[in-house]
Amino acid sequence: MVSKRIAPRLFAVLFGASALGSPALANTVEQDAEAFGARQNILAVALSPSGDKLAYIAPVNGSGETIYVVDLANGQPPKAILSNSDVHTDIDYCQWASETRLVCNTSAVAEDAGVLVGFSRLIMVDADGRNLKSLTRTRSSRALGIRQDGGDIIALEVDGKPGKMLMTRSYLSEVQLGTRTANKESGLGVDLVDIDSLNPRKEVSPDPDAIDYIADDKGVVRIMARQPLSTLGRTGSERYYSYREADGGKWRDLSTILVGEGYDKGFRPIAVDAASNLAYGFDEKDGYQALYTMALDGSGATTLVMSRDDVDVDGLLRIGRNRRVIGGSFATERRMAKYFDPQLDKLAGALASALPGTPQIGIIDASEGEGKLLIEASSDVDPGTIYLFDKGSKQLNPLLSVRPQLDGRVMGKMTPVTFPAADGTQIPGYLTLPPGVVEAKGLPTIVMPHGGPGSRDEWGFDWLVQFFAARGYAVLQPNFRGSSGYGQAWFGRNGFKAWKTAIGDIDDAGRWLVNQGIANPDKLAIVGWSYGGYAALQSQVLEPGLYKAVVAIAPVTDLDLLREEARPYTNFSLVDKFIGNGPHVKEGSPAANVERFQAPVLLFHATSDQNVDVQQSREMRDRLEKAGKSVEYVEFQDLDHSLSDSNARQQMLLKAAQFLAAKLGR
């Protein structure tokens, strides 16, 4: 969020030292934009309890989604059972509530008094597309408030018996005047729902401060998370976890964590194992996140399960309908999994050896009893394939290609590298060369900082990187200081408060590419999305002459504006704290420093972006134009932060490629 990093002196040995220049481009820019800009064909996938049926969500008509069901046992082709064409709504995922019914989560964005508001809803539908019902209760006309949270499924089965499931439910108190039946409860609770009748029964009474519940692998609610609001209605920085015995009873204190600074402090439970009566969760060890268990017996005793002294352990691996814990994961140069189950560990190793290349293996779902497993295999040069593995017959059958439009294409290899920052710190990253290039010398090159800033790049397939590699660019993705995954010290004060360190590392990536002879200094650009877009713009403030062109997608451009955009929301205090106050706010805002810009800028933004408001790019455009700087701006109507629309992504890639080719003289 493992090959050895490459020191600069080894670079020529690994990448060759003879042939010059980029290869002839195999396709037109329009063909590449169409192929790489298309959303992946498998957005989510799930296996039925018997393992005989498969459900998956695929994109349709640009921003829409369709749910398909496949009868694996009888070899039937996929059948479309439900489609969504509303640009403001997404079908996010589906699970098999039973062998014949699916429960699916949808999300939507609506504007209310100029503020973008997000909603989620749960629906149930038969595997043949009939009997579509809403699991989220409708809002009463007497309700005091709006129901944004439509609920989450926290257990697909109770006591190992199909037919009932647990879902969270947001309760809204109602106006009492003129009725004796008005609901007086408010907050988040848990309902036990009959899958056939959909009749709910209150399992856990609502708590006004509750934000989440965790059920164990037997389908018993064991943990509640509470995060009280302040008297001003702002989300607090303390989150409280409570637990209760398997047979119910009162809630007891478990742990408290501090949130909002990027690295949570304290034990954060994720799952509960009923047999051992232990909660699995994450906590800090020697400055890094580690995986622990905590006894649910009142002792508070913790046991270290998995830790590293170089990166965070940040993944908990779970499997099947009861979400059984099977291991943990971490990312060094590649994401690595450690399975607690010896059989699964052996199986994952065997699959990795049997499949071509050096794929990463993920166990993404399982049938009842785990006799059949859904496996995903992918790599830096392979977008991925979904397989079905039958433990009984030991057969591995390919089911679905994640990006069939890219099948047969040669991709650029992603290689871990390190480069020195100005203070001597070695910064990790990934370098991808154009397919067919055998010498990294004098290439048109892109530095591509990741979003976040609480994030990191990892080894694996990246459609944006591979598009530019296909267009003849080398691409370097630096995991600059301010990235997550490398411990608290590396994350530091975050990439806004300590922007000079983060942007300095990103600029040092560009300088290293030039000094190593990899990049042609006149054909060096920077491209970023979200925080990466902010970093791309802010690099002009720190060193205006380094990059010759800037592409920023959905960027933050003004930190004070970012703070004000959060004011209508309950998380304002956390955003305010994350940004901080002081000279760094103006100095770290590219829109406030446009006079320093030398490189031409291309901006992209969508109008329904809840992460970074579209006004950020509009203000940046206006200020650059007023200062007489070169800027182009493309705006997408009604789309979200990730531009989840194939047509928009294709348009964005085409425009970006044409812009870079023109500005870099290619």
C-alpha cells in the first residue's frame, strides 16, 4: 500500500545500455485512449453458496453498470439481470444472500442547497432479475433528518444457518405531535432480516453515536464503534470501541483510538473470531502499523500476530460467507500475503507457480465450506483474470478477463527503484518503461505522484501508467515522504502540512531521472490525480523550470478553500486539523502562487466530485489566466472524483496525450 530495489549503479545492467530512443508506437493515440480508458470489465464479483453460480458487475454505456449472473454448473452464458444507467448512481457490489437471491449496495450523489450529499442503499433481487426490493427502509414524512446511510450487511448467515442476515440500520427520530406511533429512537443499530420475507427484527438498539458494528464469523454482533459529535455537530477525533459477550449483555469498553492525523493511534478492531473469542485489529509497534489480537474477556490482553520493521502491516485477509480471517498482508516492493491457514498458504504458492509470469494471487471469495474458491491473478503487465478453483477436483478454470480490451497487448514492465532526495534520504518508487525499450536513455518521461496524501503506489497493473507507457513515455511513481505504508515517521505531518518535504521528494524524482540520463530534460512532464494533481501543480511553485508540462486531474489547488468546502459537513473539524494553520497554507497552495508558474498546465475536473470540489480547478484556471499563464481546462458534467465513465476517461487520456505531445515537442 518482492524484488530488491534497484540502486542507480545497477540501472544500466538491468535495463540495458545499447539501443536508443522509443520504439515505434503500435497504435494511434485514439486507439490507446479507447483501450486504456475503458473501465475494467469486472467491477465486482461474488460466488454463490454452492459455488455453482457467479454474479459480477460490469460497466455499460460509459458510467452505468449491469449485474450479470452465470450458471457455472450448466455452462450457461452470462445473463444480465439488472442495469443502472443513472450517471449519479452506482451499483458498487453484490453478495449472495442465498443460492437464489442477491443483496447489492448502491450509492448516489445529490445536490442539496449547493452541497453534494452522498447516499447509500441496499437492494435485494432474485438471481433471475425478478422480485427487486429495497432493504433500506423508506424515510417517513415525519422523520427529523435524512437517511444517507442505507445500511451494510455485517453477516450473511447467523449461527451457520442460511435464511437470515444482519444489516446495520440508520434510525431517524420522528415528529411526535399528533401521533403515538412516531419513532423516538435515533442512531445506528442492527437488524436481523429474513432473506425471503425481508421482515426485520431489531437485533441491536440504535446508539446515536454509533458509526459501525462488527459481527463475528458465527453471525453474532460483538463490537460497536462510536464516534460522538461535538455540540456544534462536528465529528470528534476520538473513536470508542466496545464489545459484548457472544450471548449478548451490556457493552464493555474495548479500546479508544485517535483519528484524523493520518495514522490512527490505538487498537482498531476489524474482525472477531468466535472460537478463540479474539478480535483482530491494527495498532502501532515501533512506529509501524502491526496486526494484533485482543481478548474479548475483559482483560484487554493483546498478542502480536504480524509486524514488520520497514513497512506497515495494513491488510487483513478474510474469506467466504462468514468472512473467516485467513491472514495478513503488507507491501514492500510488492504486496505480500502471509496466510495463517497452511493449506491456503500452500495453495497460493502453487497457483503462483502454475500461472504464467509472476502474478499476485488473491483469494476473493469462496463457496459454503470453502470447497470452491474464486481466485484473481494479476501483475504489473497483466490486468488480471478471475479463476474458479475446485479443491475436490483440483481444477483451475479461467472465468473472466478483468480488462478484455487489453488482452494480447504488450505492457511496460514496472520495476522498483530508489532515488536520493536532496537530504540523502532514499525514496522508493516504481519505474515503468515503454514496451520494447531496452535502454532507459533520453526518453520522454513523466513523474506521476500518487493521490492521498495518505496513500502509496504499489507494484501491479495501473491503467494510467500503462497508457502513457504505450505512448512512449517512461513513468516514475515516487512514494515520497508523506506517503502511507512506510510507518509514522515517513508519513510525518502529512503531505499538506509538510508539503515542502513531499514536493521536494517529487521534484528530486525528476532531477534523478535527468541525472541518470533516463529522461530528456526537455521532455520531462508531471501528471497527477487528486493529491497527485496538487503535487503536480505545487512542483511549479517549488521549482518552476524542472517540468515542461503539467497535467492535474481533480487537484486540490487552495488549502483554505479545501477547508471551507468541508465546513457544511460533519468532518469539518478533522479536515481543519489535517490542513492546519500557518504560513504553509498559503505557501502550499498553488492557486496562491501562480506567478511562479512557467510550464503550461492542463486541468481536468468533474462537477459531482465529493472528494475535491470542482471549484478548486475553476479557481486555478481563473488565476492562471489572470496571471497570463498557459492553461487549458476540461470539465466533466455529473461525474465523480475517479471519473467513473469510460467515455470521460477516454476523452481525458486523448486530451492529455495530445497536450503533452504538443508541449514537449513530440
